[in-house]
Amino acid sequence: MAASESRLLDPAEYITHHLTFFSSKPQSSVVDFSIINYDTLFWSILTGLATILILWLAARKATSGVPSRFQCAIEWLVEMVEDQSKTMIHGSRTFIAPLALTVFIWVALMNSLDLLPVDLATRVIGVLGLSSVIPHQRIVPTADINATFGMALGIFILMLYYSIKIKGLGGWLHELVTAPFGAHPLLWIPNLALNIIEYVAKTVSLGMRLFGNMYAGELLFLLIALLGGMWGFGLDFGVLGFIGHVIAGSVWAIFHILIVLLQAFIFMMLTLVYLGQAHDKH
């Protein structure tokens, strides 16, 4: 139940409340770039700062002696990313490998917020007396399509940057109209259309894959939370619902840990794949 509500929410209102962003204004159309989701910005920046802090602490506390568990974990991540980048990037990895490492940790932290109790943010806001100021709060940035598409667009810009840097502007433009079918003038338009579709497909799939998985996970956590609160909706099987809530919630939370890390790994790997393809010449 929202702290600002004077009555219990029914299941549909409960889910709608938790799936509503704390935005600059209500969304009235499918696409509206004037809307700012403050909760997405706050939590993505917070986890971004946490990522920087983790990497800074790892660099600061690194020792050549017996490493701590924290240093071992970071070194394992660094070696994993470095090994993957070696096989995909045929050129300098000075920027790309650290970028991939940062992306993995950042996305993993944002995804991990989905493991927090679904009502925690609402309760904290209510205790602080800010319910009238912050009526809604969604704490999983990667369950917001704006955040995932924003990251995907960032990768898209890097794809263009490295394509032009490695091949030159003329070489990149030549590749757009001559690959993959050939350099005959009659094939320029099909080649260009296919390459544009490929760029768009890569960007859309990169953002939609992460968003779809995290949104589904968030929604499932809300449905499980409803099991534990069935008595609050006037239903007679509240005890059974509570037991189902505990069992289903525990099982899904354990399984969701795998999803959290897997989606972060996939996003990192696709980043390396796409930037590696930008280095290849046809």
C-alpha cells in the first residue's frame, strides 16, 4: 500500500502504483522526450557512483602480497573481461576493456536493485514523510526502457566512432554502400539499406533485451508480493498466500540472482562484439 493512500489498494492498483515512475509530468503519448523519470536518474547515477567507488577501492587496496577476497573477485572480473576483449577486439583495448568492465559492474548493480523488497522504497519514503512529494518510486533503472535504450545509444555512438576511426570516414562510407553484396552501383541501395537495418537492429535489441528481462522480473516480484498480502484484499486464503509468497519469493529471488548477472554479462559481451565488428574491415 502506498504511504499516501488512505485505503488499501486492490491488486490492480497495487501493481499500477509500483510500475509508475516518479516523473516530471504524466506521460500522454507513446513517445515524449520532454518527460524525465527522476527515480531512474537517481538510482542509475547512484549505482554508477557505486561502480566507480568499487573500482577505485580495488585499485587503491591492490597489493602484490596475499590478496583479499575483494581483490580476488575484482581481479577475476578484470581477467575475464580482458580475455573476452582479446578475442573480439583486433586493435587497442586501452579504452574498450575498462569500458566493458565498468558496464558489467554497473548493469549488475542496477539489476541487483530488483532483489530489494518491492515495498521498501515506498515505506522509507512514507517514514520520511515525503509521500506527497514523491508519490511513486521505481528503483530498478534497467526496468525503464529509457535507461536501457540510453545505454544502447551510447554503444551505437561508440560503434560509429570506432568504425570511422579505424576505417576512416571515406572507408566507412564506402563499406556502407559496398558491403556485403559488392561494389556494383546497382547494389549500393540494398547494401546501404541492409547496413542501416543492422545498426538499428543492434541498438534496439541491445536495449530491449535488458529491459524485457528486468521488467518481467520486476513484475513477477510484484505478483509474488501480492500472495503475501492476500488477506489485505479481503480474500480468505491469506495464510496459504503467505506461505506461497515465502516459497515462491525465495525460489525466484535465488533464480533471479542468475538473471541479474547473466543480463549484465550479455550486455557486456554484446558491447565487445559490436565494438569488435566496428574494428573489422570488409
